[in-house]
Amino acid sequence: MAELVFFSGTMDCGKSTLALQVDHNHAARGKGGLVLTRQDRAGQAVVSSRLGLRREAVEVDDGTDVWAEVTARRTRGERVDYLVCDEAQFYAPEQVEQLARVVDDLGVDVFAFGITTDFRSRLFPGSQRLLELADRVQVLQVEALCWCGARATHNARTVGGVMVVEGDQVVVGDVAAQAADGAGVGVDDVGYEVLCRRHHRRRTTAAAAHAAALSPDLLPFG
């Protein structure tokens, strides 16, 4: 039986790497598949991994009808045995319902990969619908870590190196690669960082913790 499987986790836990591995494994067994993505950090129509792996993909936008895409390809004689859907949190709920229809009516396996919550700890609409419809939800076992060493469970957005909790739900960026002291970060630069719940609640990013450690109020000398 075909399945709709949702692989979820925080940023920086290897979702895109696993998506590319799943595609490779199925293709190596002679299956025909389709890789889809939406708003990958590397640009349009590509799935990219922080390990340096990347693959061309079909870009999903607001007007994409996944059911129509799959049926059109099959009508042309293309083999579509499975779908790999990266950045699935950005899919519209209606597109997730189309994925479920592809599974149920066409017998095509769908492997969706995405984060569940945004920088405010609120569910993305696409992820919410996947949680409601998926045959299986699998939390990735490669745990991302907060700067304190605890398991990271929350995604934080920073602007100019400062954590924010207001703004548009979707702003494309990447896990912050700047130094912990925030050096070289522009005032309008958007970045992301994974944090444990405690430090997300306290809005304590790595840069903020570094700055606090160097505060004169905490040092034994003036």
C-alpha cells in the first residue's frame, strides 16, 4: 500500500539530506520519481543540503496542482512511482490534500520533509495539514543542538543578529552561520538559529549569550 509519510524536525537536522537519500535509494531500484520543493535556500527548482548535496527539482508555487502535475506526466508515459517533497511546510493545505489524493487514487508513495513550527512556535499550515493526513509522522533522529548543548526544539529568526518574534511567517533565510558574537551581521540581515525551548522563551541566541558573558556587569573587574 502506498503511504504519505511526513518526516519532521527542526532546521539543521538533515531533512534535505535524507530527502535526497530517499530519492537516490528509490531511483537505484529502478523506480521513477519526482522531486518537488518550495523556496529552498539555494534558489528556485533545487533541493540543497548543508552537506553540499543538491539536485534539480520541480518548484512548487501558489498555482501548482500536484495532482495535475503527476497525472499529466503519467499521461505522457512518464513513470512516477514516488514523490519526494522537500520544504513541505511551505506547501498550501490544498496541495497537501493533493498529495494525499496521489497516494490514495494513484498508489504513489509520497515522502514529505519539513519543519513543523515557525519562528513563533506556531504550526505552518502545510505542516498542520500533513500532521492531520499523514499515514506516518517520523521525527528525524539526527538531533540539532542549541548553543547550550541541549536538544534544539525551536526555530528562531534573527534580524541584524537579534531574535524577533513578530513578522511574516515565511521569510527565506538560512541557519545563522555568523560567529557567536554576531560580528559582521548587517542590521537587516535575516538569519535562523535552532534553540531549546528555554532559550527560545528567553530569546537567548548564541550571540546574545556571548554578549552577556562579556558584559562588564558580570566581570570581576571594571
